[in-house]
Amino acid sequence: MKPSISGKDIAKIINANHHDPYSILGIHEIPGGVAVRAFAPEAAEIAVIDIHDRDLQYPMTRINDDGFFDTIIPDRGIFAYDLHIVTYKGIHSVQRDPYSFMPFVGEMDLYLFNEGNHYEIHKKLGAHIINVDGADGVRFAVWAPNAARVSVVGDFCNWDGRRYQMRLLGVSGVWEIFIPGLGTGALYKFEIRSKSGDVFSKADPFAYASELRPNTASVVWDALRYQWSDEKWMTKRRTRELLDRPMNIYEAHLGSWARSPERNEWLTYRELAPLLVEYCKQQRYTDIELMPITEFPYDPSWGYQVTGYFSPTSRFGAPDDFKYFVEYFHNHDIGVIIDWVPAHFPKDDFGLRRFDGTALYEHEDWRQGEHKDWGTLIFNYGRHEVRNFLLSSVLFMLEYYHIDGIRVDAVASMLYLDYSREPGEWTPNRFGGNENLDAIKFLQQLNVVVHEKFPGVVTLAEESTSWAGVSRPAYLGGLGFTMKWNMGWMNDILGYFRVDPVFRKYHHGALTFAMLYAFHENFVLTLSHDEVVHGKGSLLNKMPGDTWRKFANLRLLFGYMYAHPGKKMIFQGSDLGQWAEWDHEKSVDWDLLKYAPHSRLQRYMADLGEMYLQNRCMWEVDFSHEGFEWVDFNDSESSVVSFMRKARDSSDYMIFVFNFTPVPRHGYKIGAPEHVFYREILNSDSDIYYGSNTGNAGGVWAERVPFHKWPCSITATLPPLGMLALKPCRE
């Protein structure tokens, strides 16, 4: 039979080098009828079957040994059909022809994506299980505007890039194909031929699931099939206060929080969920913050070099297992926050780097496009589709995984064009400054959209500079984050505690300086994983002195943190006094709980957390001067400070007194606002916490003796390296 098209076109299809495969393959009207063409290298025979009259079958002719088939059907118009394929191995299959379907991504979708404002582009790009005209299969779509050809390859076609060549939708840069017969679990990538002729394979940027490293294929997954049971939590979340609620966050790394003791192997999402929830409830944490759980190839990156922005890492199970994990926390009234990394991405060949043969997601200019410190690439926030990709990844996690908040990593590196760069290694913005105007615009858009579409969700910024307005609304010129990590407080307080107590009187300002700017932003006080790695030592080992003093100092540090204005976050292992710094390849040293100093510190942290949750004055007014008042911050000679925390109801307050030396101070006088009994509701030096049990026998009466500006005064015994929490009792 004479082919219905030229040999030149056939050769281009066979060599996967045709600019428009849909113009050749599939069904096409010709004079006097239709022609049906197919390319199937595995097929020995193919027949066309009319799906509305299956008795009508039309054998196809194999044009050449490469697997190009053709048939001409006279006196017919376009009709829906199946292909009956018989392979050389004698395997029969009947399926719809991928090249018989119309485009699925609409013009408005493409317009909004190219504009950077398609908030549900994750529902259009990537791999989606759908049914089209009775045919079950997977719709694939990918953005690769500078590619000469894109194909879907996978285990279903022996990774042959000739088999499923995609169509380009106008000038959008989006390529698309629907492949019938595929479903959950299929492995795939996109094979790309660049305009320079290079051929390479890339994982799907929008993949919902990924292979376990070192394998790098994307995995087809039905993201909608999970049946959630956390309606109560989700309903409550939509109306909860963002700022005026307690937040006691537990930061965890799922690969090292706990491991199988027999083989030091990871636990699964489903195994970890009940263990972590039980621990968070015991220690009175309100939220858990997970170090990045989106897919990443390199374990020592801890997840901060992401290759799958829509794919929970397969290290701990399938996507539905992670949904179970989140749901389990919600059903026990604990929020789930995840680290999200929009500042950079790794250079792995299968990932985003030079995705279509050009610098697509990154900058072409190395002065803008590379993080020299981290060996990674910087997103091009000036490209609409890149911003849309990043924004979509957040909205996807919030919608599909019910995530309660994101902590945005390395915000400072996004804001400054000269971040960690020498002169000549960066280019100024159009005004001559060092601000990354595109990144600023993106972060503002991110926060506005997240807060509008998902009420109750928090956005936290890890921003280490004095950039103004990080947690102020975008309409006022701020970045719009809910809160910001207080890196200044962390550096000051850890620096102070490293000092031997005999010299602390010379560093008194490190205790009080944070209050000069405490209400400029909505701060989270953090003692994160970054403070216990790379030779920095654990929190316990930062403390000076012998074992007793180290534990007393650590209790005092935590007490000061919980009493200080701002939400709280502590990294795993720190709350039980781990000696070793964090190792991502090992579990938390839970065996330490066999020893009194560690088990009693853990009890102290649980009691501290309970006191925090039960007293509104410790969290209701965290971000305004009305919630804090110094009692006395001038006693540098004794290294003692005292302050009040207040709720909106001014009668609801507590007084905290801190002695930062190992010297007990008897008869120490501080001012007080009322002539009442002040109950000692927590003493960090109690013997149940491994302290010396120095205190005030349950409390102390205030006398009508003015002291400093206060109408009354308290004369108390201050424990060594200890905190007192005093609450007025008026009964």
C-alpha cells in the first residue's frame, strides 16, 4: 500500500524529530475518506476498531521495519476508534490511540500560566489520571518552551522516546499527550530533544510521586483518591487566630527522629505518626515543623535540595501514607508545618537544571543564577511561569495534603542580589540597588494568595537580616509573612549562655537587647537544627560548667525562651539534653532517658509547655508592647532580670525572675503591682527537674513596700541558674 504521507514525514516520526507529531499520527481526513497512522515499534500487527461498531475493523499496513503503520479507510469521516495491537511476543492489547484526542489544557489555562497567575496549574501540568470518552489513562503536560521535541517515556514503553511524542500547544511552551491504559504506579520521565540536538530525560517538575533514590523516575499517582477524616480540624483552622494563639513548635527530621533499632533504618510515615503524636502531646507541643519532605536525591542535604516540589519523599512511604501522617496529627489537635525551599535547587541532571536545554527555571547569567556556597541554582523569579510553578507547589501542598503552614527557607538569600557574593559577582537591580525586586514581588504574591485562599494557615520566614516588614502586610510594603524567625535573639542568647556565669555581668545587654526590636516583627523564637550541627555542638554542650550546671543552664535557657515574647520552636533531641550534636543518619539518643538528668529535663520541658499553654498571658499578646513589661533589667552585677507577661485582660499576668549565676540569692527584692500572694507555679531548680530545690516553699507574699516604680515588692529566694514563674493569687 502506498503511504498516505511522505517518507520524509515518516522518517521524522521514526527518528522522534517531527515538530508536530499530531499532524502525522492519529486519524486525518483525506480526499475520499480518512487515513489512520500509528507508530508502535513493538507491534507485529495493528487493526483499527470502530468503538461504536466493533464489527468494523480495518487492518493497518506496516510501512517499514521500524514500526510505522498506515491505513486508508474510504468513504468515512473522523470517528472514535481503538487500536488492536499484537506484539511480536504474541501479546494482544486493545486501547485508544493517544493521537486521537483533542488538547486538554485550555487557552485560558495557558494564558494564566504564561502570565504567572494560574493558582491551580498543578491540576493541568504533570501527570493526571482521567477518563476521556470512556478511556481511562493519564494526561501528561510539561512546560518546555525551548525544546524541539518532548516525549513521555516510561516502563510502559521500554523508555523509548519515539513512542509517545507530545504536541506543543501554540506558543505557550506547554507540551501535552493523553496515554490510555496507564494508571497509578507507572514510572515515567520526559525525554527532551533540545534545539541544539541533544537528547536527555527529565523528571516531571509537577510529579505527584517519585521513585526512591538513587532512582529518579517520576511516578503516576492519583492525588484525589484519599478519603480524609480531619474535617473537624480543617473547619476549626479556618476561623482560628493566626497571632493570638499559643504556638509551641517541635522541629523534626523524619529520617532521624527515630529509626528501626535493629538495622538503623527509616520508619515509615504510618509508623512515625503515632509515635510523634504521642511525644508531641506528652511534651505539650502545639505544632510540628518538618524539615523538607518534598523529594530530594541527596540524604546529607536534609531535604533542602529539592527535586520534587509536588512529591512527598518516597523514603518513608507513598503520598497517601504522608496524608495519613498529617491526618493523624490533625485528629489529635496538632498542626503540621513543612519547610519549603524556593530559594534554590540542585544541579542534578534529571532535575530542573537546563530543563529544556536552556536556563529555564534558573538564570543564564551565573552572577544571578548560582549559589556558590551551596552549589545550587537560583530560581528566576522574573519569569512568570517559574513564579507560578513555585506558588502552585505551595497551594498544592495546602490543598492536597492539608498542610497548616510553611516555613520558607533562606529568605535572605532571595532578597539580596549580592547575598554571599563579592564585588563583581552580582548585578544590581534597575535602580542600582542590591534588592532582588522579582523575589520581593514573588514573596508578596505568595503570602497574599496563601492567606486569602487558606485562612488559618501560617507562613514563617527564615530571614536572618534586618530587612524591614517581613511579617507586615504586602499592602503596606511588607513581605506579608505571618511570622519571622528571630535569628538575632537566637544568636544573642546562645552567645550569652556560652559565657561563664562569672563574666555574664559584662554581657548583660545580650539578654535585654532583643526587647528593643521585639515588636518590630511577629517573631518566632527558634533553637533549630542549624544550631546543633557542623561542629556547633548540642545545646547542652554549649552550656558552661560541670554536668549539673550544664543542665541548670539549659533549663534556664528554655525557661527564658518560653517566658519571652514570641512563639516557640525547639529541635528534636534538645528537649531531653542530647550530648551529641545532630546526626541525620542516627536516631535521637532516646536511651539517655534512662538517666535522671535527661529524664528530668524532659519532664521539665513538659511542665514548661503545660504552663505555657494554660496561661494566656504567655502567648495572647506576643507581638505588642501591651503584653510585656520589665520589672527590673538593670541588675547586671547580679545577672538577674525580671519581667511581666500580660494578657489582654490586664489582671491576667505573671512575673518571671531569672538568676543567670550559680549563686543562690536570698532576700532578693523585686517590684510588684499588687499586695497579693504570688504562687510559685514553676521553679526550674526543683529537684524533680534535677535542680538543687532552692525556692520559696510554693510562693511569696508581696508587701506594701514600694520598690522602684512599683507600689509593692516581693522578697524572694532566687535559685542558682534558675527561673521562677510567679502568678498572683487573689482568692
